Amino acid sequence: MSFFNYFTDSERGAVNDAANLKNRVFGSFGPALARLHVHPDAISYAGLAMLTGVVIWFMAHPFRTVFMLVLYVAVDGLDGAYARYLNRPSQSGAFTDIVVDQLGMVVMALGFIQYRMVDGQIGAYYIMIYLIMITFSVIQNAQGIPMQYIFRSKYILYGIYALWAFTRINLAPVLIPLFSIIMTVSVAQSFLRLKTGIYWKYDFPVHQARDQELRAHGGSPARFWPSLNVIIPGMVVLLLAFIGAYTQVISMAERANVRPQWKESPLPFLEVKERPRALTAWKDGWLVTAYNPLNRFTRVYYLDRGLALRGRFRVPWALHRDHGACAGDGRLYIADRFSRYVFEIDVDESLKSGIAALDQSFDTTLNAPVGCAIVESGGKRAMLVSEYMNLHQTILVDYKKAFESGTAQGAIMGWYRNGGFSRGIASDGHAAFEMNSSLWRDLIYAIDLDSALDDNYIRTGITAKIAAPRWNCRDLAVSNGVIALVDGETRKLYLSDLPPSLQ
């Protein structure tokens, strides 16, 4: 077997059986290809070319993409069978085959990232750790170092796409992070095996001879503390994490100094699978947005102060489940994490027709906007847009100018670094209230906006830390001295009076 392979000893029997099956299935193509003087590498390159169809049709024509994937996998099996038919299997051919084989995974994973079917950072990590795993496996085989079991998720990735193509069920956000964790463990094991194997094969004989020579001349070999291999890099990571993510670390560790009495109210009008995601004050009541994971559409409900349903309308385009809302000038504004846009909706017209009347939109220039709020700043109405992680910024935008140009670029009036885990933002006048959701608790920061914007730092402007009713709530709104939040798990609305000092 070629040393350009990534199979463990326990897998090689199955690999040989698969190769024999491919020989029987594709063997009939051998004579015809030989008469045409086709080189086995040409078949590999033809399979690689089929990935062009995957790139072109990934989102526009999923069925065509699945067909191209099937052809790609079939051709991937043909090149090796043809080389064996010619009795010309080669190391260079095996190298070509393994490169073409892994590029299919890379193209598919990039498609998931490009069309935001999986978080970009997670998708990028998946590609990286998969390629490292394959590279380590090839090196272990080439060096004759025993291999442990490795987890191959390439064909499962193709299956995830095929499932989405036929059912629109996207399992990538769940399975790709899981696969990444499993492969990380595999890579760590491979690294240790490689390092140990290379040391005993190449380094140990040389070091042993040098140490003997050193002792013969009255010297003493150098001694090392193996535990420092873990302690030193661990300290560096902790130091850099604290310096580089100081705001996030502090935000996760601090406690509330204001604990209001929350009243919870169910939202019985929601459909079975709908989950409330965003909230804003509207006239004499509230607007609540609810996301349906089955059809990926959002519905907006209008509630009066008594929380009785007054009307509803459907948003006919897909919003991400993470989005925030605010209202002003007779309009509803929705900041959507998926598209990175803020959308303007005519609420009255939408309630009449039952369908959202989209007026205009602008690109926030943020990677993950999850909240928005209308504020007064410098005697001018502006919009705060908060971002989850990434640059963890909250920007102040001249939203009328942004709507005119279609982008916040050139319309940003100021910004500050938020707590990193923003889940929504609201305003009742000049003060702003931004919710930060850490790993185990939520805090609502009351913010003096001028101070935060002057120093570009949320912590400078924090005037109070308000305890949320429960962990992982979504979005918030403030109106007439009342603060409100929604929760997607309990499907409830939480209300409380603001302390007089914050009104």
C-alpha cells in the first residue's frame, strides 16, 4: 500500500475490500480509457473539475449540487481502479488522489461558511483540524508510526448537505462543532504519537551518543522538567486571555447590584414551534418577534399594556434566529445577525395587510448584529447597534443617512466595546440598557452613553448592573419606567419596574 494514505492498520482490510469492489465496479471502464490513452491523473483532475459545479450551484440548485457530488465521489473511486487495471499504481498518483479527495471536503465546508449554514469561525476551525488530522495520519504511515483510530467526517459532511437539499433541515450547526471536538482529540493523540515516534527513531540515538561523550569528558547532560511543557504555555494562554479579553472575563465574573422583582407572563398566542426572539416598546404596548425553526420565518405580534394580542404580521423573508428590534418614527427596525442588515418596517401598514411592509435597509458593517435601539445623542436621533462577539462593538449610527446610502459606513457617529456577549439593547431617552449573556448569568448594564462613547468602552459608562430574570434571555425593551425581556425557552415575557434612580 502507498505511504500516501491515512488509514490505520485496523482499517486496511476494509480499504482493500473497498478497492476490490471498486475494481469490479469500475473495471469495465479500463479498456475504453486505455484505448483513449487517458492517464489516471486525468480522471482525478476531472473529479476535481466537478467541484466547480458544487461551487456554482451550492445554494441556487441544491439537487444539481448533490448530483455533482455523487459524480465527484464516483470519479474519485474510478482513478485508483483504473491505475490498478493498468498495473501502474504509483506514489505520485496516490498523492494526487489524496489531495483531490480532501479538496472536496474543503469546498463543501467553505460553502457552508459562505452561505452561513454554520458559524464562520467554527467552519474554518473544522477545515483546519480536518486537514491537520489527515496530514498527521499520512506522516505517521510514512514513518511507520502506529496510528490510533481517526474520525472521518467527510462523507458525513456530504450527507449533511444532501439532507438539507431534500428537506431543508440543516444539521451543520450541531454536527460540525461536534466533529471538530472529536477531531481535536484525534489530532492531539496523533501529535503525541508522532513526536514520541520521531524522537525515538531520530533524536534518541543522537542524544544518547552525545550524552555518553559528555559524561566521558566529565560533563553532565542537561536536565529538563517535563511539567513545564504544560505550565509555561498554560500561563501564557491565561495571561493573553486576560489581557486580550479583559472585558469578557470581567463581564462573566461580576455580579448584579440591582435585583428587580420580575413578573413573568406566558405568550399563549405563539404557534407550537415559535420562539420569541426580540422585543420593543410600541405605542401603548409591545412588539414581540417570534422565530419558527421549522420554516425559518419570523412573525411579529402587537400586544397592549395588558399583554392582550392586538394584531400580528408575518415577515416573508428569513431572519436569523438571533436578531434584535427597536421602534421609532412609526417604524419597526430589526437588526438581523444573518444578513448583517437593519430592516425598516412600516408597522401600521404591516398590521393591516398581515405581511411586513419593508421600506428600506442598510448594512451595519458588523459581523453579528443582534440588537438595536433609538437614542438621543448630541441633540440628534441616532441608532445604537450592538454586536455579539467578533469585534464586540456597539456602534452609534446616523440611521437616516445609513438608509439613504444603504450602509452604515460613513454614517457611524461613535462606538464602544461592549461586554462581548450582547443579547440586545434598549433605550428610554438618553440612557441605554444593554444585556450581556455570559456562560452562566445575564446582566443588564445601565449605561451613561456619553461616557461609554467618549472612552470607546462600555465599562466606563456602566451606572448599574441589573440582574436578569433567568439565564439566556433574548433582547429587551424599556418604556415608561418598565423594563421587559423575552425568553425563547420558556416562551414568556418578563416585566419589572425600573428603580427610580434609573428612570
